[in-house]
Amino acid sequence: MTRGVTETKFGAGSLESITLRRRVVKGVVPEARVEGYFRIYCGAGNEHHQRIRGPWTRMDESFKDILADDDEVAKELVEAELDGWTDPCAS
Ligand SMILES: [Zn+2]
């Protein structure tokens, strides 16, 4: 593990296969990233395991209210990674 990076793993639930990492760049800029797998239950009733490997993301103003909450931060970042996800069952 890189120095200064904290790792959070989650209990049973939608984030159970996701790892949240946080770091503070230059002592002031908080960043976070998510990695792992996310289960998606699609409209066709199937379960998909989507590989998630988000970039280091700067926790800017939009994270202000959820910054202290690991679950919320992880969900937000996972959601960003799933943006544009298309259901393979639909093609
Ligand atoms: Zn599907």
C-alpha cells in the first residue's frame, strides 16, 4: 500500500466487493478512488458484475456534505464509473 493512503472495505451490501482508497495530496487536497466489482441487477432480471477501477478523484465542493461518510463517497464514485453502463442483455 502506498504511504498515506487509507483503505476502506465494506460489509455485506452493494459495496461489499468495493475498496475505497483515500489520500490527501500535498497535505490539503483530499482524493479518493474506488476499485473492485459492483453487482448490477438489470431490467432483464440478470445479475452483472461490473469491474470498477475509478481514477483518483478530487473531493471538491460537490463532496462537501458526504466527505466524512465512506459509504456515500464510495457510492458517488461507483455511480460515476457506472455512468454510461449499458446492459449486455439489451443488445
Ligand atoms: Zn442484463
